[in-house]
Amino acid sequence: MVLVIWVLIAVVLTVIEAFTAGFLALWFAIGAAITAIVVAFFPEIAITAQIGIFTVSSCILFIITRKNRNDLS
């Protein structure tokens, strides 16, 4: 059931990203997808670990792309 929730979060964030232009929700959608993949392989993982995986992966993606975006301007 938790896997389904993470997949739904990823889908909803992807739809939100389709209606925005800032590439903000995309990184969180990918973070949710990464978390869903981890949960698929380790279904007994604690919810706190899941939230940590989501937060860390989303922030890393966001920081890397924002840093690269600033280098281009």
C-alpha cells in the first residue's frame, strides 16, 4: 500500500509540473519515484526512512540542477 502512495505522489507531482514552468515539482516527483523503487525492493522499510530518502533525493536533484542552471547564466 505504501508503494502505491509513493507512486501516486510521483504522478500527482508530475501532473503539477506539466502545468508549471519552473521545474520545481519535477525533482520532487523523481524523489517520490526513487522512494517508490526503494519501497518496492524493501517493503518493510520504516516510514521515517522513506521520508528521509524522499527528502534527500529530492534536495540533491534540486541543488544539482539549480547549481548547473546558475552556471549557464
